[in-house]
Amino acid sequence: MRPPAPTALPDGWQVVRLGDVIQPRRDLIQPSSDGKARYVGLEHIDSGNARLSRWGTESEVKSSKNKFFAGDILYGKLRPYLDKVVLAEWEGICATDILVFVADRQRALPEFIAYLLHTRAFLNHAISTTSGTNHPRTSWQALQAFAFALPPLPEQRAIARVLATIQRAVEAQDQLIAATRAFKRALMRHLFTYGAVPPADAARVPLKETEIGAVPVGWEVVRLGEVFLPVNKKQREKRIQDNQIYRLLTVRLYAKGLILRSEQIGARIGTKILYETEAGDFVFSKIDARNGAWGFVTEGLAGSLVSGDFPILKLALSRADQSFMEFLLGRPLVWEPLRNLAVGTTNRRRLQVSQLLSIPILLPPLAEQRAIARILTAVDAKIAAEEKRKAALQTLFKTMLHQLMTGQIRVNAAG
């Protein structure tokens, strides 16, 4: 079905179909096993980004692929809701689930069309034309009927220039976030080796050898069970009833540990006993603990319930700072001793609480723990601020994409 044509067009704009201004390139090529041509698969295209920043080589693939050239538009027809469209800046080959389009440059600029195919209107059209359940795809036959408002060439160029400027700002923000994260990783290595001292003073910090490596003199190496104490779960016990709804604390694995969240559930969860959590509780999954699956319960999640697969511990605040422990336990190295300790069948391998509590961890004096935590918290705040700026730029891009493509905002084509 053809979408309704845009109305109230600006002067000089005209309604056209996609098939009027671009056509598919149908050049197939057999990759060479020792070839060095750049190869683009769907995995190399970032959703919502019109620029390509990753690729492979033709030696990595075997079956016939599509050929493309600089200035062609690459469109992912598999699962079009993923919004994968880029403008090729060089010659190469791509997966056959990527359509290659050539623009009629007398009517439409490829850089303008690449952004057009990211609009919500086109995305909705593409999604509505998919077929297939497990691997939904659209087709050129369906896409070519998409109707849109086409500005004159000078205005197309100006629109693409504005959108490219915003997208470059998003990419620069991405690079800044990546650099800050790399800085944090290096900083953590320094802080957990030498303490809260400037890098220039690291060589003057006296170290001692321990079972987990060199640590500053004055630091301890203790077992996790010396700072995390089991709670009396009998006192936290909640017997559930079939006619009530409960807030269950569920988890999702993430880089730092568990993302804890509370969900409303019915009573049919395979158990009649759950346990109530309090703010500051440390919970971990017996099933996923060897992968660092853990988390501290926040004020907002207090009162949520957990099953017996989630032991509850309390941090001895007289010996350890919670923020410091969050950073320390976020290091994969801490969990390495647990990798091969889980027992049981493949899908139900569990760790015992005693195994978790036997993990060796470093423990600086409390004042230094807090100093280290303050430094890393400041870096996290910097990352969060940069991610917020990136999100604002992404919102600006989507807003400008819609308003520029519909003529609600006009740009100076001569600029």
C-alpha cells in the first residue's frame, strides 16, 4: 500500500516515489579467500547512523556478495526496524541482506537519501512491508513505492550538511565517552595497586607481596566473608499466598554486576517462601555469581523480595565502604577464583555461599577506601554527564531529521 503523500509542500519541493530517484545495484561478486577488499555485514552498521565506522575483509566470507562503490547507499533489508542505512564512502562488498542503491544524481543526492531512509515515515513503511516470521525482510519492490517530499538539489545538500554536522558531534561524543572509560580502567588499576596517590608518586609507595599480588604496605588481604556477613533469613521470611501480588527483585547481568529491578509478580513462581530485602543489602545470584552477578539494594528497591537462589549479606560498615566495594567487586579479576567452583548440571550450576565468602579481596584502611571511591565516583559522574550530552545530541538529530525532511525547518541552500 502506498503511503499518503505529504501535503503543504514548500516552494520547489515535489512528491516523488523512492523508485523515481534511486535504483538497486545488482552486481554480485565471489569473494577471494586471500582478498583484501572491505566487507560490510549487517553487524558492521550501527542503528540510526548514516556513517560506516567498522568493516571486515572479503577473506572472512565465502558466498557471493553484493558489490558497491563510493556514493552508493547500503540498506539492511533484514529486520528493517533495526534502522541500518549508511552512505558508502569507499568501494567494497556487502552481505546480500544489504540492498545497494544508486541515486539519480540529477534528481537526488545520495547523502540526502541516506538520511531520508532513517526517517520515521520510511521506517514505518519498511516495517509494514516485511514478510517472514523468524527473519522478517522487506524488498525493493515494496520499498520503491514509498512517497516523500523531495527538495531541490541545493536544499538537499544543505539538509544533509546540517544532519552530518549533528551526527559528527554524536560520534565525537562517543569517542570522548570511550576515552573516559579507558581512563577509568587505567585509573582503577593504579588506585587498586598503589592507592590514592598521584601516578608520579607510585614508585615511592612501599609494596608487599600477597596471594593476589603486590599491594601497599598497610593494606590487608582478607576473605570476602570478613566484611560481608550473612543475614538471618528466617527473620526476613515472607510466606506468599496465591491471591496476592508481590514485588520480586529480579536481575539482569551487566558489566558491573547486577542491575537490580523490582517487578510486580503473581504468586506462581515455584516457591512458597521469599525473603524481604532492606536498603544496603548485598545480594548475589548463586547461579550467576561466578560471572559477577551481584548488587546492592537501593532505597527504592528496599522491601522487594528474593528467592532462595539469592543469598542476602550485610556489609560490615566499620571495616568497608560500600562505594569502594562496588568499584572493587566490579573488577572481573575478583571473580576469577569462582569460575570453576560451581557444581550441578550444566543449566543449574550453583555456587555455595561459603565459596563466595572465601574470595580473597584487598582491603585498604577505611579512610583510603573512601578516598579511592570519591575519585572513581567523580569519573563516573563525568561519564554520566557525557552520556547525557550524547543523548541530547541524538534527540536533536531525530528532531531535525523530521523537521528538515518535512520542510518545517528550512535551511539556507546557498550557505
